[in-house]
Amino acid sequence: MQGEGHAVCLPADIDTDLIIAGRYLRTRDRSLWAAHVFEDLDPALAARLKGAVIVAGKNFGCGSSREQAPIAIREAGVAAVIAPSFARIFFRNAVNIGLPLIESDLSCEEGSSVRFNVAEGWVESGGKRCGIRPLSPRMREILAAGGLVEYWRGHQ
């Protein structure tokens, strides 16, 4: 899996309540979640996410285990999230819905171009290439299939 996008830089310790506020969870309308993703952090952020690669600080996705958080990010058009570390349940929820999460210490500037190649194990921005924590072959297959449901559909 590989891709690219413009960087949207976020700080450390972004929790699932900041990703999608609980007040929006009474609906299953994913487009509503996408429209309000990160609203309590920055009300204008959702509009900048289409085609973006989020580059965040450590512990991204901490907090509750709500699977709506990675869904909201994916539905907003984010290509991948790069951070030094992720809350483990958020990490698995994201892989299960086909949102690439990449563990790396990449630093970049807001709006800069970011490229990644999970299979080859690198991320790049501003001419600087960093290694990534490798994913298991099964996790790479799940991401390539577009998520866990699609993966199992192809393996029955």
C-alpha cells in the first residue's frame, strides 16, 4: 500500500472525543461524521482533510474505543495517519476499516507533500525519508483489501 497527500499536522494525544464528538454518534450517517471530524479541535479542519495525510504526535487515538473515530477520518478523505504511536484499539479499528496508520517519527510542515509506502517501509516529506514500524503481512493484506470485511469476503 502506498499513497501521498498534503500534510495536516496535529499535536500529541489526540483522543477519540476530539476526532468525533459524542454528540454526533446518535446517527449512523458517515457523511455527518466526516463533516464534523476534529470539530472541537478546529472547526475548519474537516474542510482541509480531503487528500490529506495526517502527521500527528504520539498516542494518536487515545480515549474511548469508538470505531466511529477512524471511520470519520477515512470518510473525510484522509489517505493515512502518521504518528510515532497510536492507542492500540484505535490502531486495530483503523486497520479493520482500511485506514492506513503508519508508526514513524516523520516531521513535516503543514501543507507539505507527504508520500508513503507501507510495503517498502518508508514515509517521506521535504526530501527526508524515515523508516516505519513494519506491519504484519496479514495487516498489510487487510489494508490492501480495504478493511477486514472486504478481506474476509475475498478469503471465503
